[in-house]
Amino acid sequence: ISIRQSTEAESKLSAIYDLLYINPKPLGKRKSMLHPNHTSKNLDIGNQGVT
């Protein structure tokens, strides 16, 4: 029984990971497109920190 439960849990987790890792990529692009100023500000802050 424990083996069956582990396999079922793994299958559910794999499905969740697919949703988490496959979907955020287009969502991230959409966010950057919706908020271009926000991303540019973050880049400026990062450059200032390096220099």
C-alpha cells in the first residue's frame, strides 16, 4: 500500500511541477510586457549595485 501511495503522490507532484514550471514562462513574459518600466528599474538598480 505504501508503494502505491508514493507512486500516486509522485504522479500528482509531477503534474503540479508541470503546471509550475511550464506555465510561469509565458506568464513571466506577459508580466515583463505589462510592466516594462518595473523591469527596467530593476536592471538599473542591479547595474548600480555592480558598479
